[in-house]
Amino acid sequence: MKRFLVIAFALAGIGGVAYLATLGCGQMLSRKISPVGWVESLSLAPKQREAVAAAQKQFMAQKQESCGILCAKRAQIIQLLKQPDPDRAVLAQLAEEIGREQTALETATLDYLLAVSRQLEPP
């Protein structure tokens, strides 16, 4: 009975983490949220708006691709964790791949923010 409760709590925890991890990706992929609404509040000149829009388009494409990869890797982890004796080496490999993709996404975010800041006039 004790083992059953431990397994039940572990699966519930895994499910909760998976839900929270994929929630952001799902919202972005379905375009229910707009992560770049702050750009419109900058009152940019037409030339600046064009440059920011081009950077935004490139960033959003990369973000969507990264999000899809992250969601797929997390789904693989969930499937492995459902097995009675998951392969720890495969889990570690997936964790490393997720970390690399997350780092690439953060770097792309910084590149995008720097591209936008270059379009702003000096104070």
C-alpha cells in the first residue's frame, strides 16, 4: 500500500510538472498570448518599426521552433517516467538536450532585445 501511494504521488507530481512545463508552449503555439506587446508602446518611427518587426518575426519563428522541441523532449521524458524501470541514461540525455535548447532560446531572447534596443534613439 505504501509503495502504491509513493508511485501515485510521483505520477501526480510528474503530471503536474509536465502540465506547467507545456502550458507556456501551448499558449504560445496557439497564439493566445502576445509576448511582445511592449514594442507597440515605444512610439517608433516607421523605419524603426520595420527593423523591429523584422527582428520580431525572426525571433518568434525561432521561439516557436524551440518551444516545439522543448515540448517534444518533455513528452519523451514523461513517457519514459511512466515505465516501471526508466533508462536513466536516456533521461539524462534528454535533460541535457532540454538544457541546450533552453540556453539557445535564452540567447535568442537576448539577441532580440539587443536588436530592439539598437533601434531606439539614444536618451
